[in-house]
Amino acid sequence: MEKLLLIFSITCFGIAAIGCLFKLIDYLFDKPNENKEVINDLPVNQPTTRPSINIVSGPISIISNFISNVQQSISNNYKLNTSKIQFCREVVQWTGPILRERGVRYFPSISVKYNSSPKYFGVYTSSTNSITVYLKNHKGDLSEICSTVLHEVMHHIQSKKDREFKKLLNYKKYGYYNNRIEVEARAFEKQYCQLCMIDLCKKGIISKC
């Protein structure tokens, strides 16, 4: 009887280990799918979001967190010289010339939350013209926080200038990752993040480590 229990335990452990391995492979090489499953179940007219990377549960989370920490140490080369909320406000203010150029007459409001969200880096709510940034999900990476704010600012622009914006908020129907408003928001953050960080560095808001 003891041998049967031992064999059963070993078999269960092996199955669990194989499952964790497949989750690790999916985490490392299939990020677009992660983004899709975060958003697709949202109904129409829900806030637009920049999803965070889902960390798989169980023993594999240790490996995932280690990889995340290594990536963070490589990319986060800036020191913050003010509060994080002020940093986010400075990023929004930095976009002023871009907003004027695109015919948007006012800034979105911005707030931060220090608790983590299981799904989101940031959220834009068009009904209140407001951005919410979930700081804990960024793990102190200022470049990533900047990217999130810029991503949501682009949604603010779209909400004012894009006639299809509200329609495309139906992520269940139109998908997330290849949805035009999300493609544009990712392109916007990629285009302007480094420029914004350089200017904020010159302004003294942040400094190079």
C-alpha cells in the first residue's frame, strides 16, 4: 500500500512539474497571448487598460519573479528625485505640445494606486478623462511607469479624436492585442518614452544612476 501511495505521489509531482514547465515556456515566448487573455472578457464601455504581465502561480512564480527582477535591473537606470505621483504628473504635462498638435484642449487627470492590480499597469476612463496607474505592478521601473502613462494619454487622445474609439472598446468583439486603438497606444508609448525620460532628466525630475 505504501509503495502505491509513493508511486501515486511521484506521478502527481511529475505531472505538476510538466505543467509548470509549459507555463514557463508560454510566459517567456508568448507575451501577445498574455495580453489578449487579460482583456477579452471586458464588456463594452469599460475603461481602456494597459495590462500587466500575469505571473504564473505555484513554484514557477519564483523563476518568473527572478526573470522580472533581472529585466528590471537592466532597464531601470534612473533615480527618482520627486514623488511617484509627481513623476506621473510630469509625464502628462510633457505631452502638452502633442495634445495641442492633435487638437486636444486639456490634459487628463491622473492618480496612482499603491496596491497591485492582478491585471493592469494602468487604466484610462473616458467618462471622467482620468488615468489610474498601478505602481506596485511596475516594481519601481520608472521607464515602465512612463510608458504606462503615455499609453493611457494616447487613449485620452483617441477618446476625443477617434470616432471609432467607443466601438473599439468592445474588446470581446474586436480583440485586444491587434485592436487598432491598442496598437496605436503601444506605438505612441514606444515613440515617446525615451524622449520623455531624457527631458525629465534634464528638468531634474529624474537622474541617471
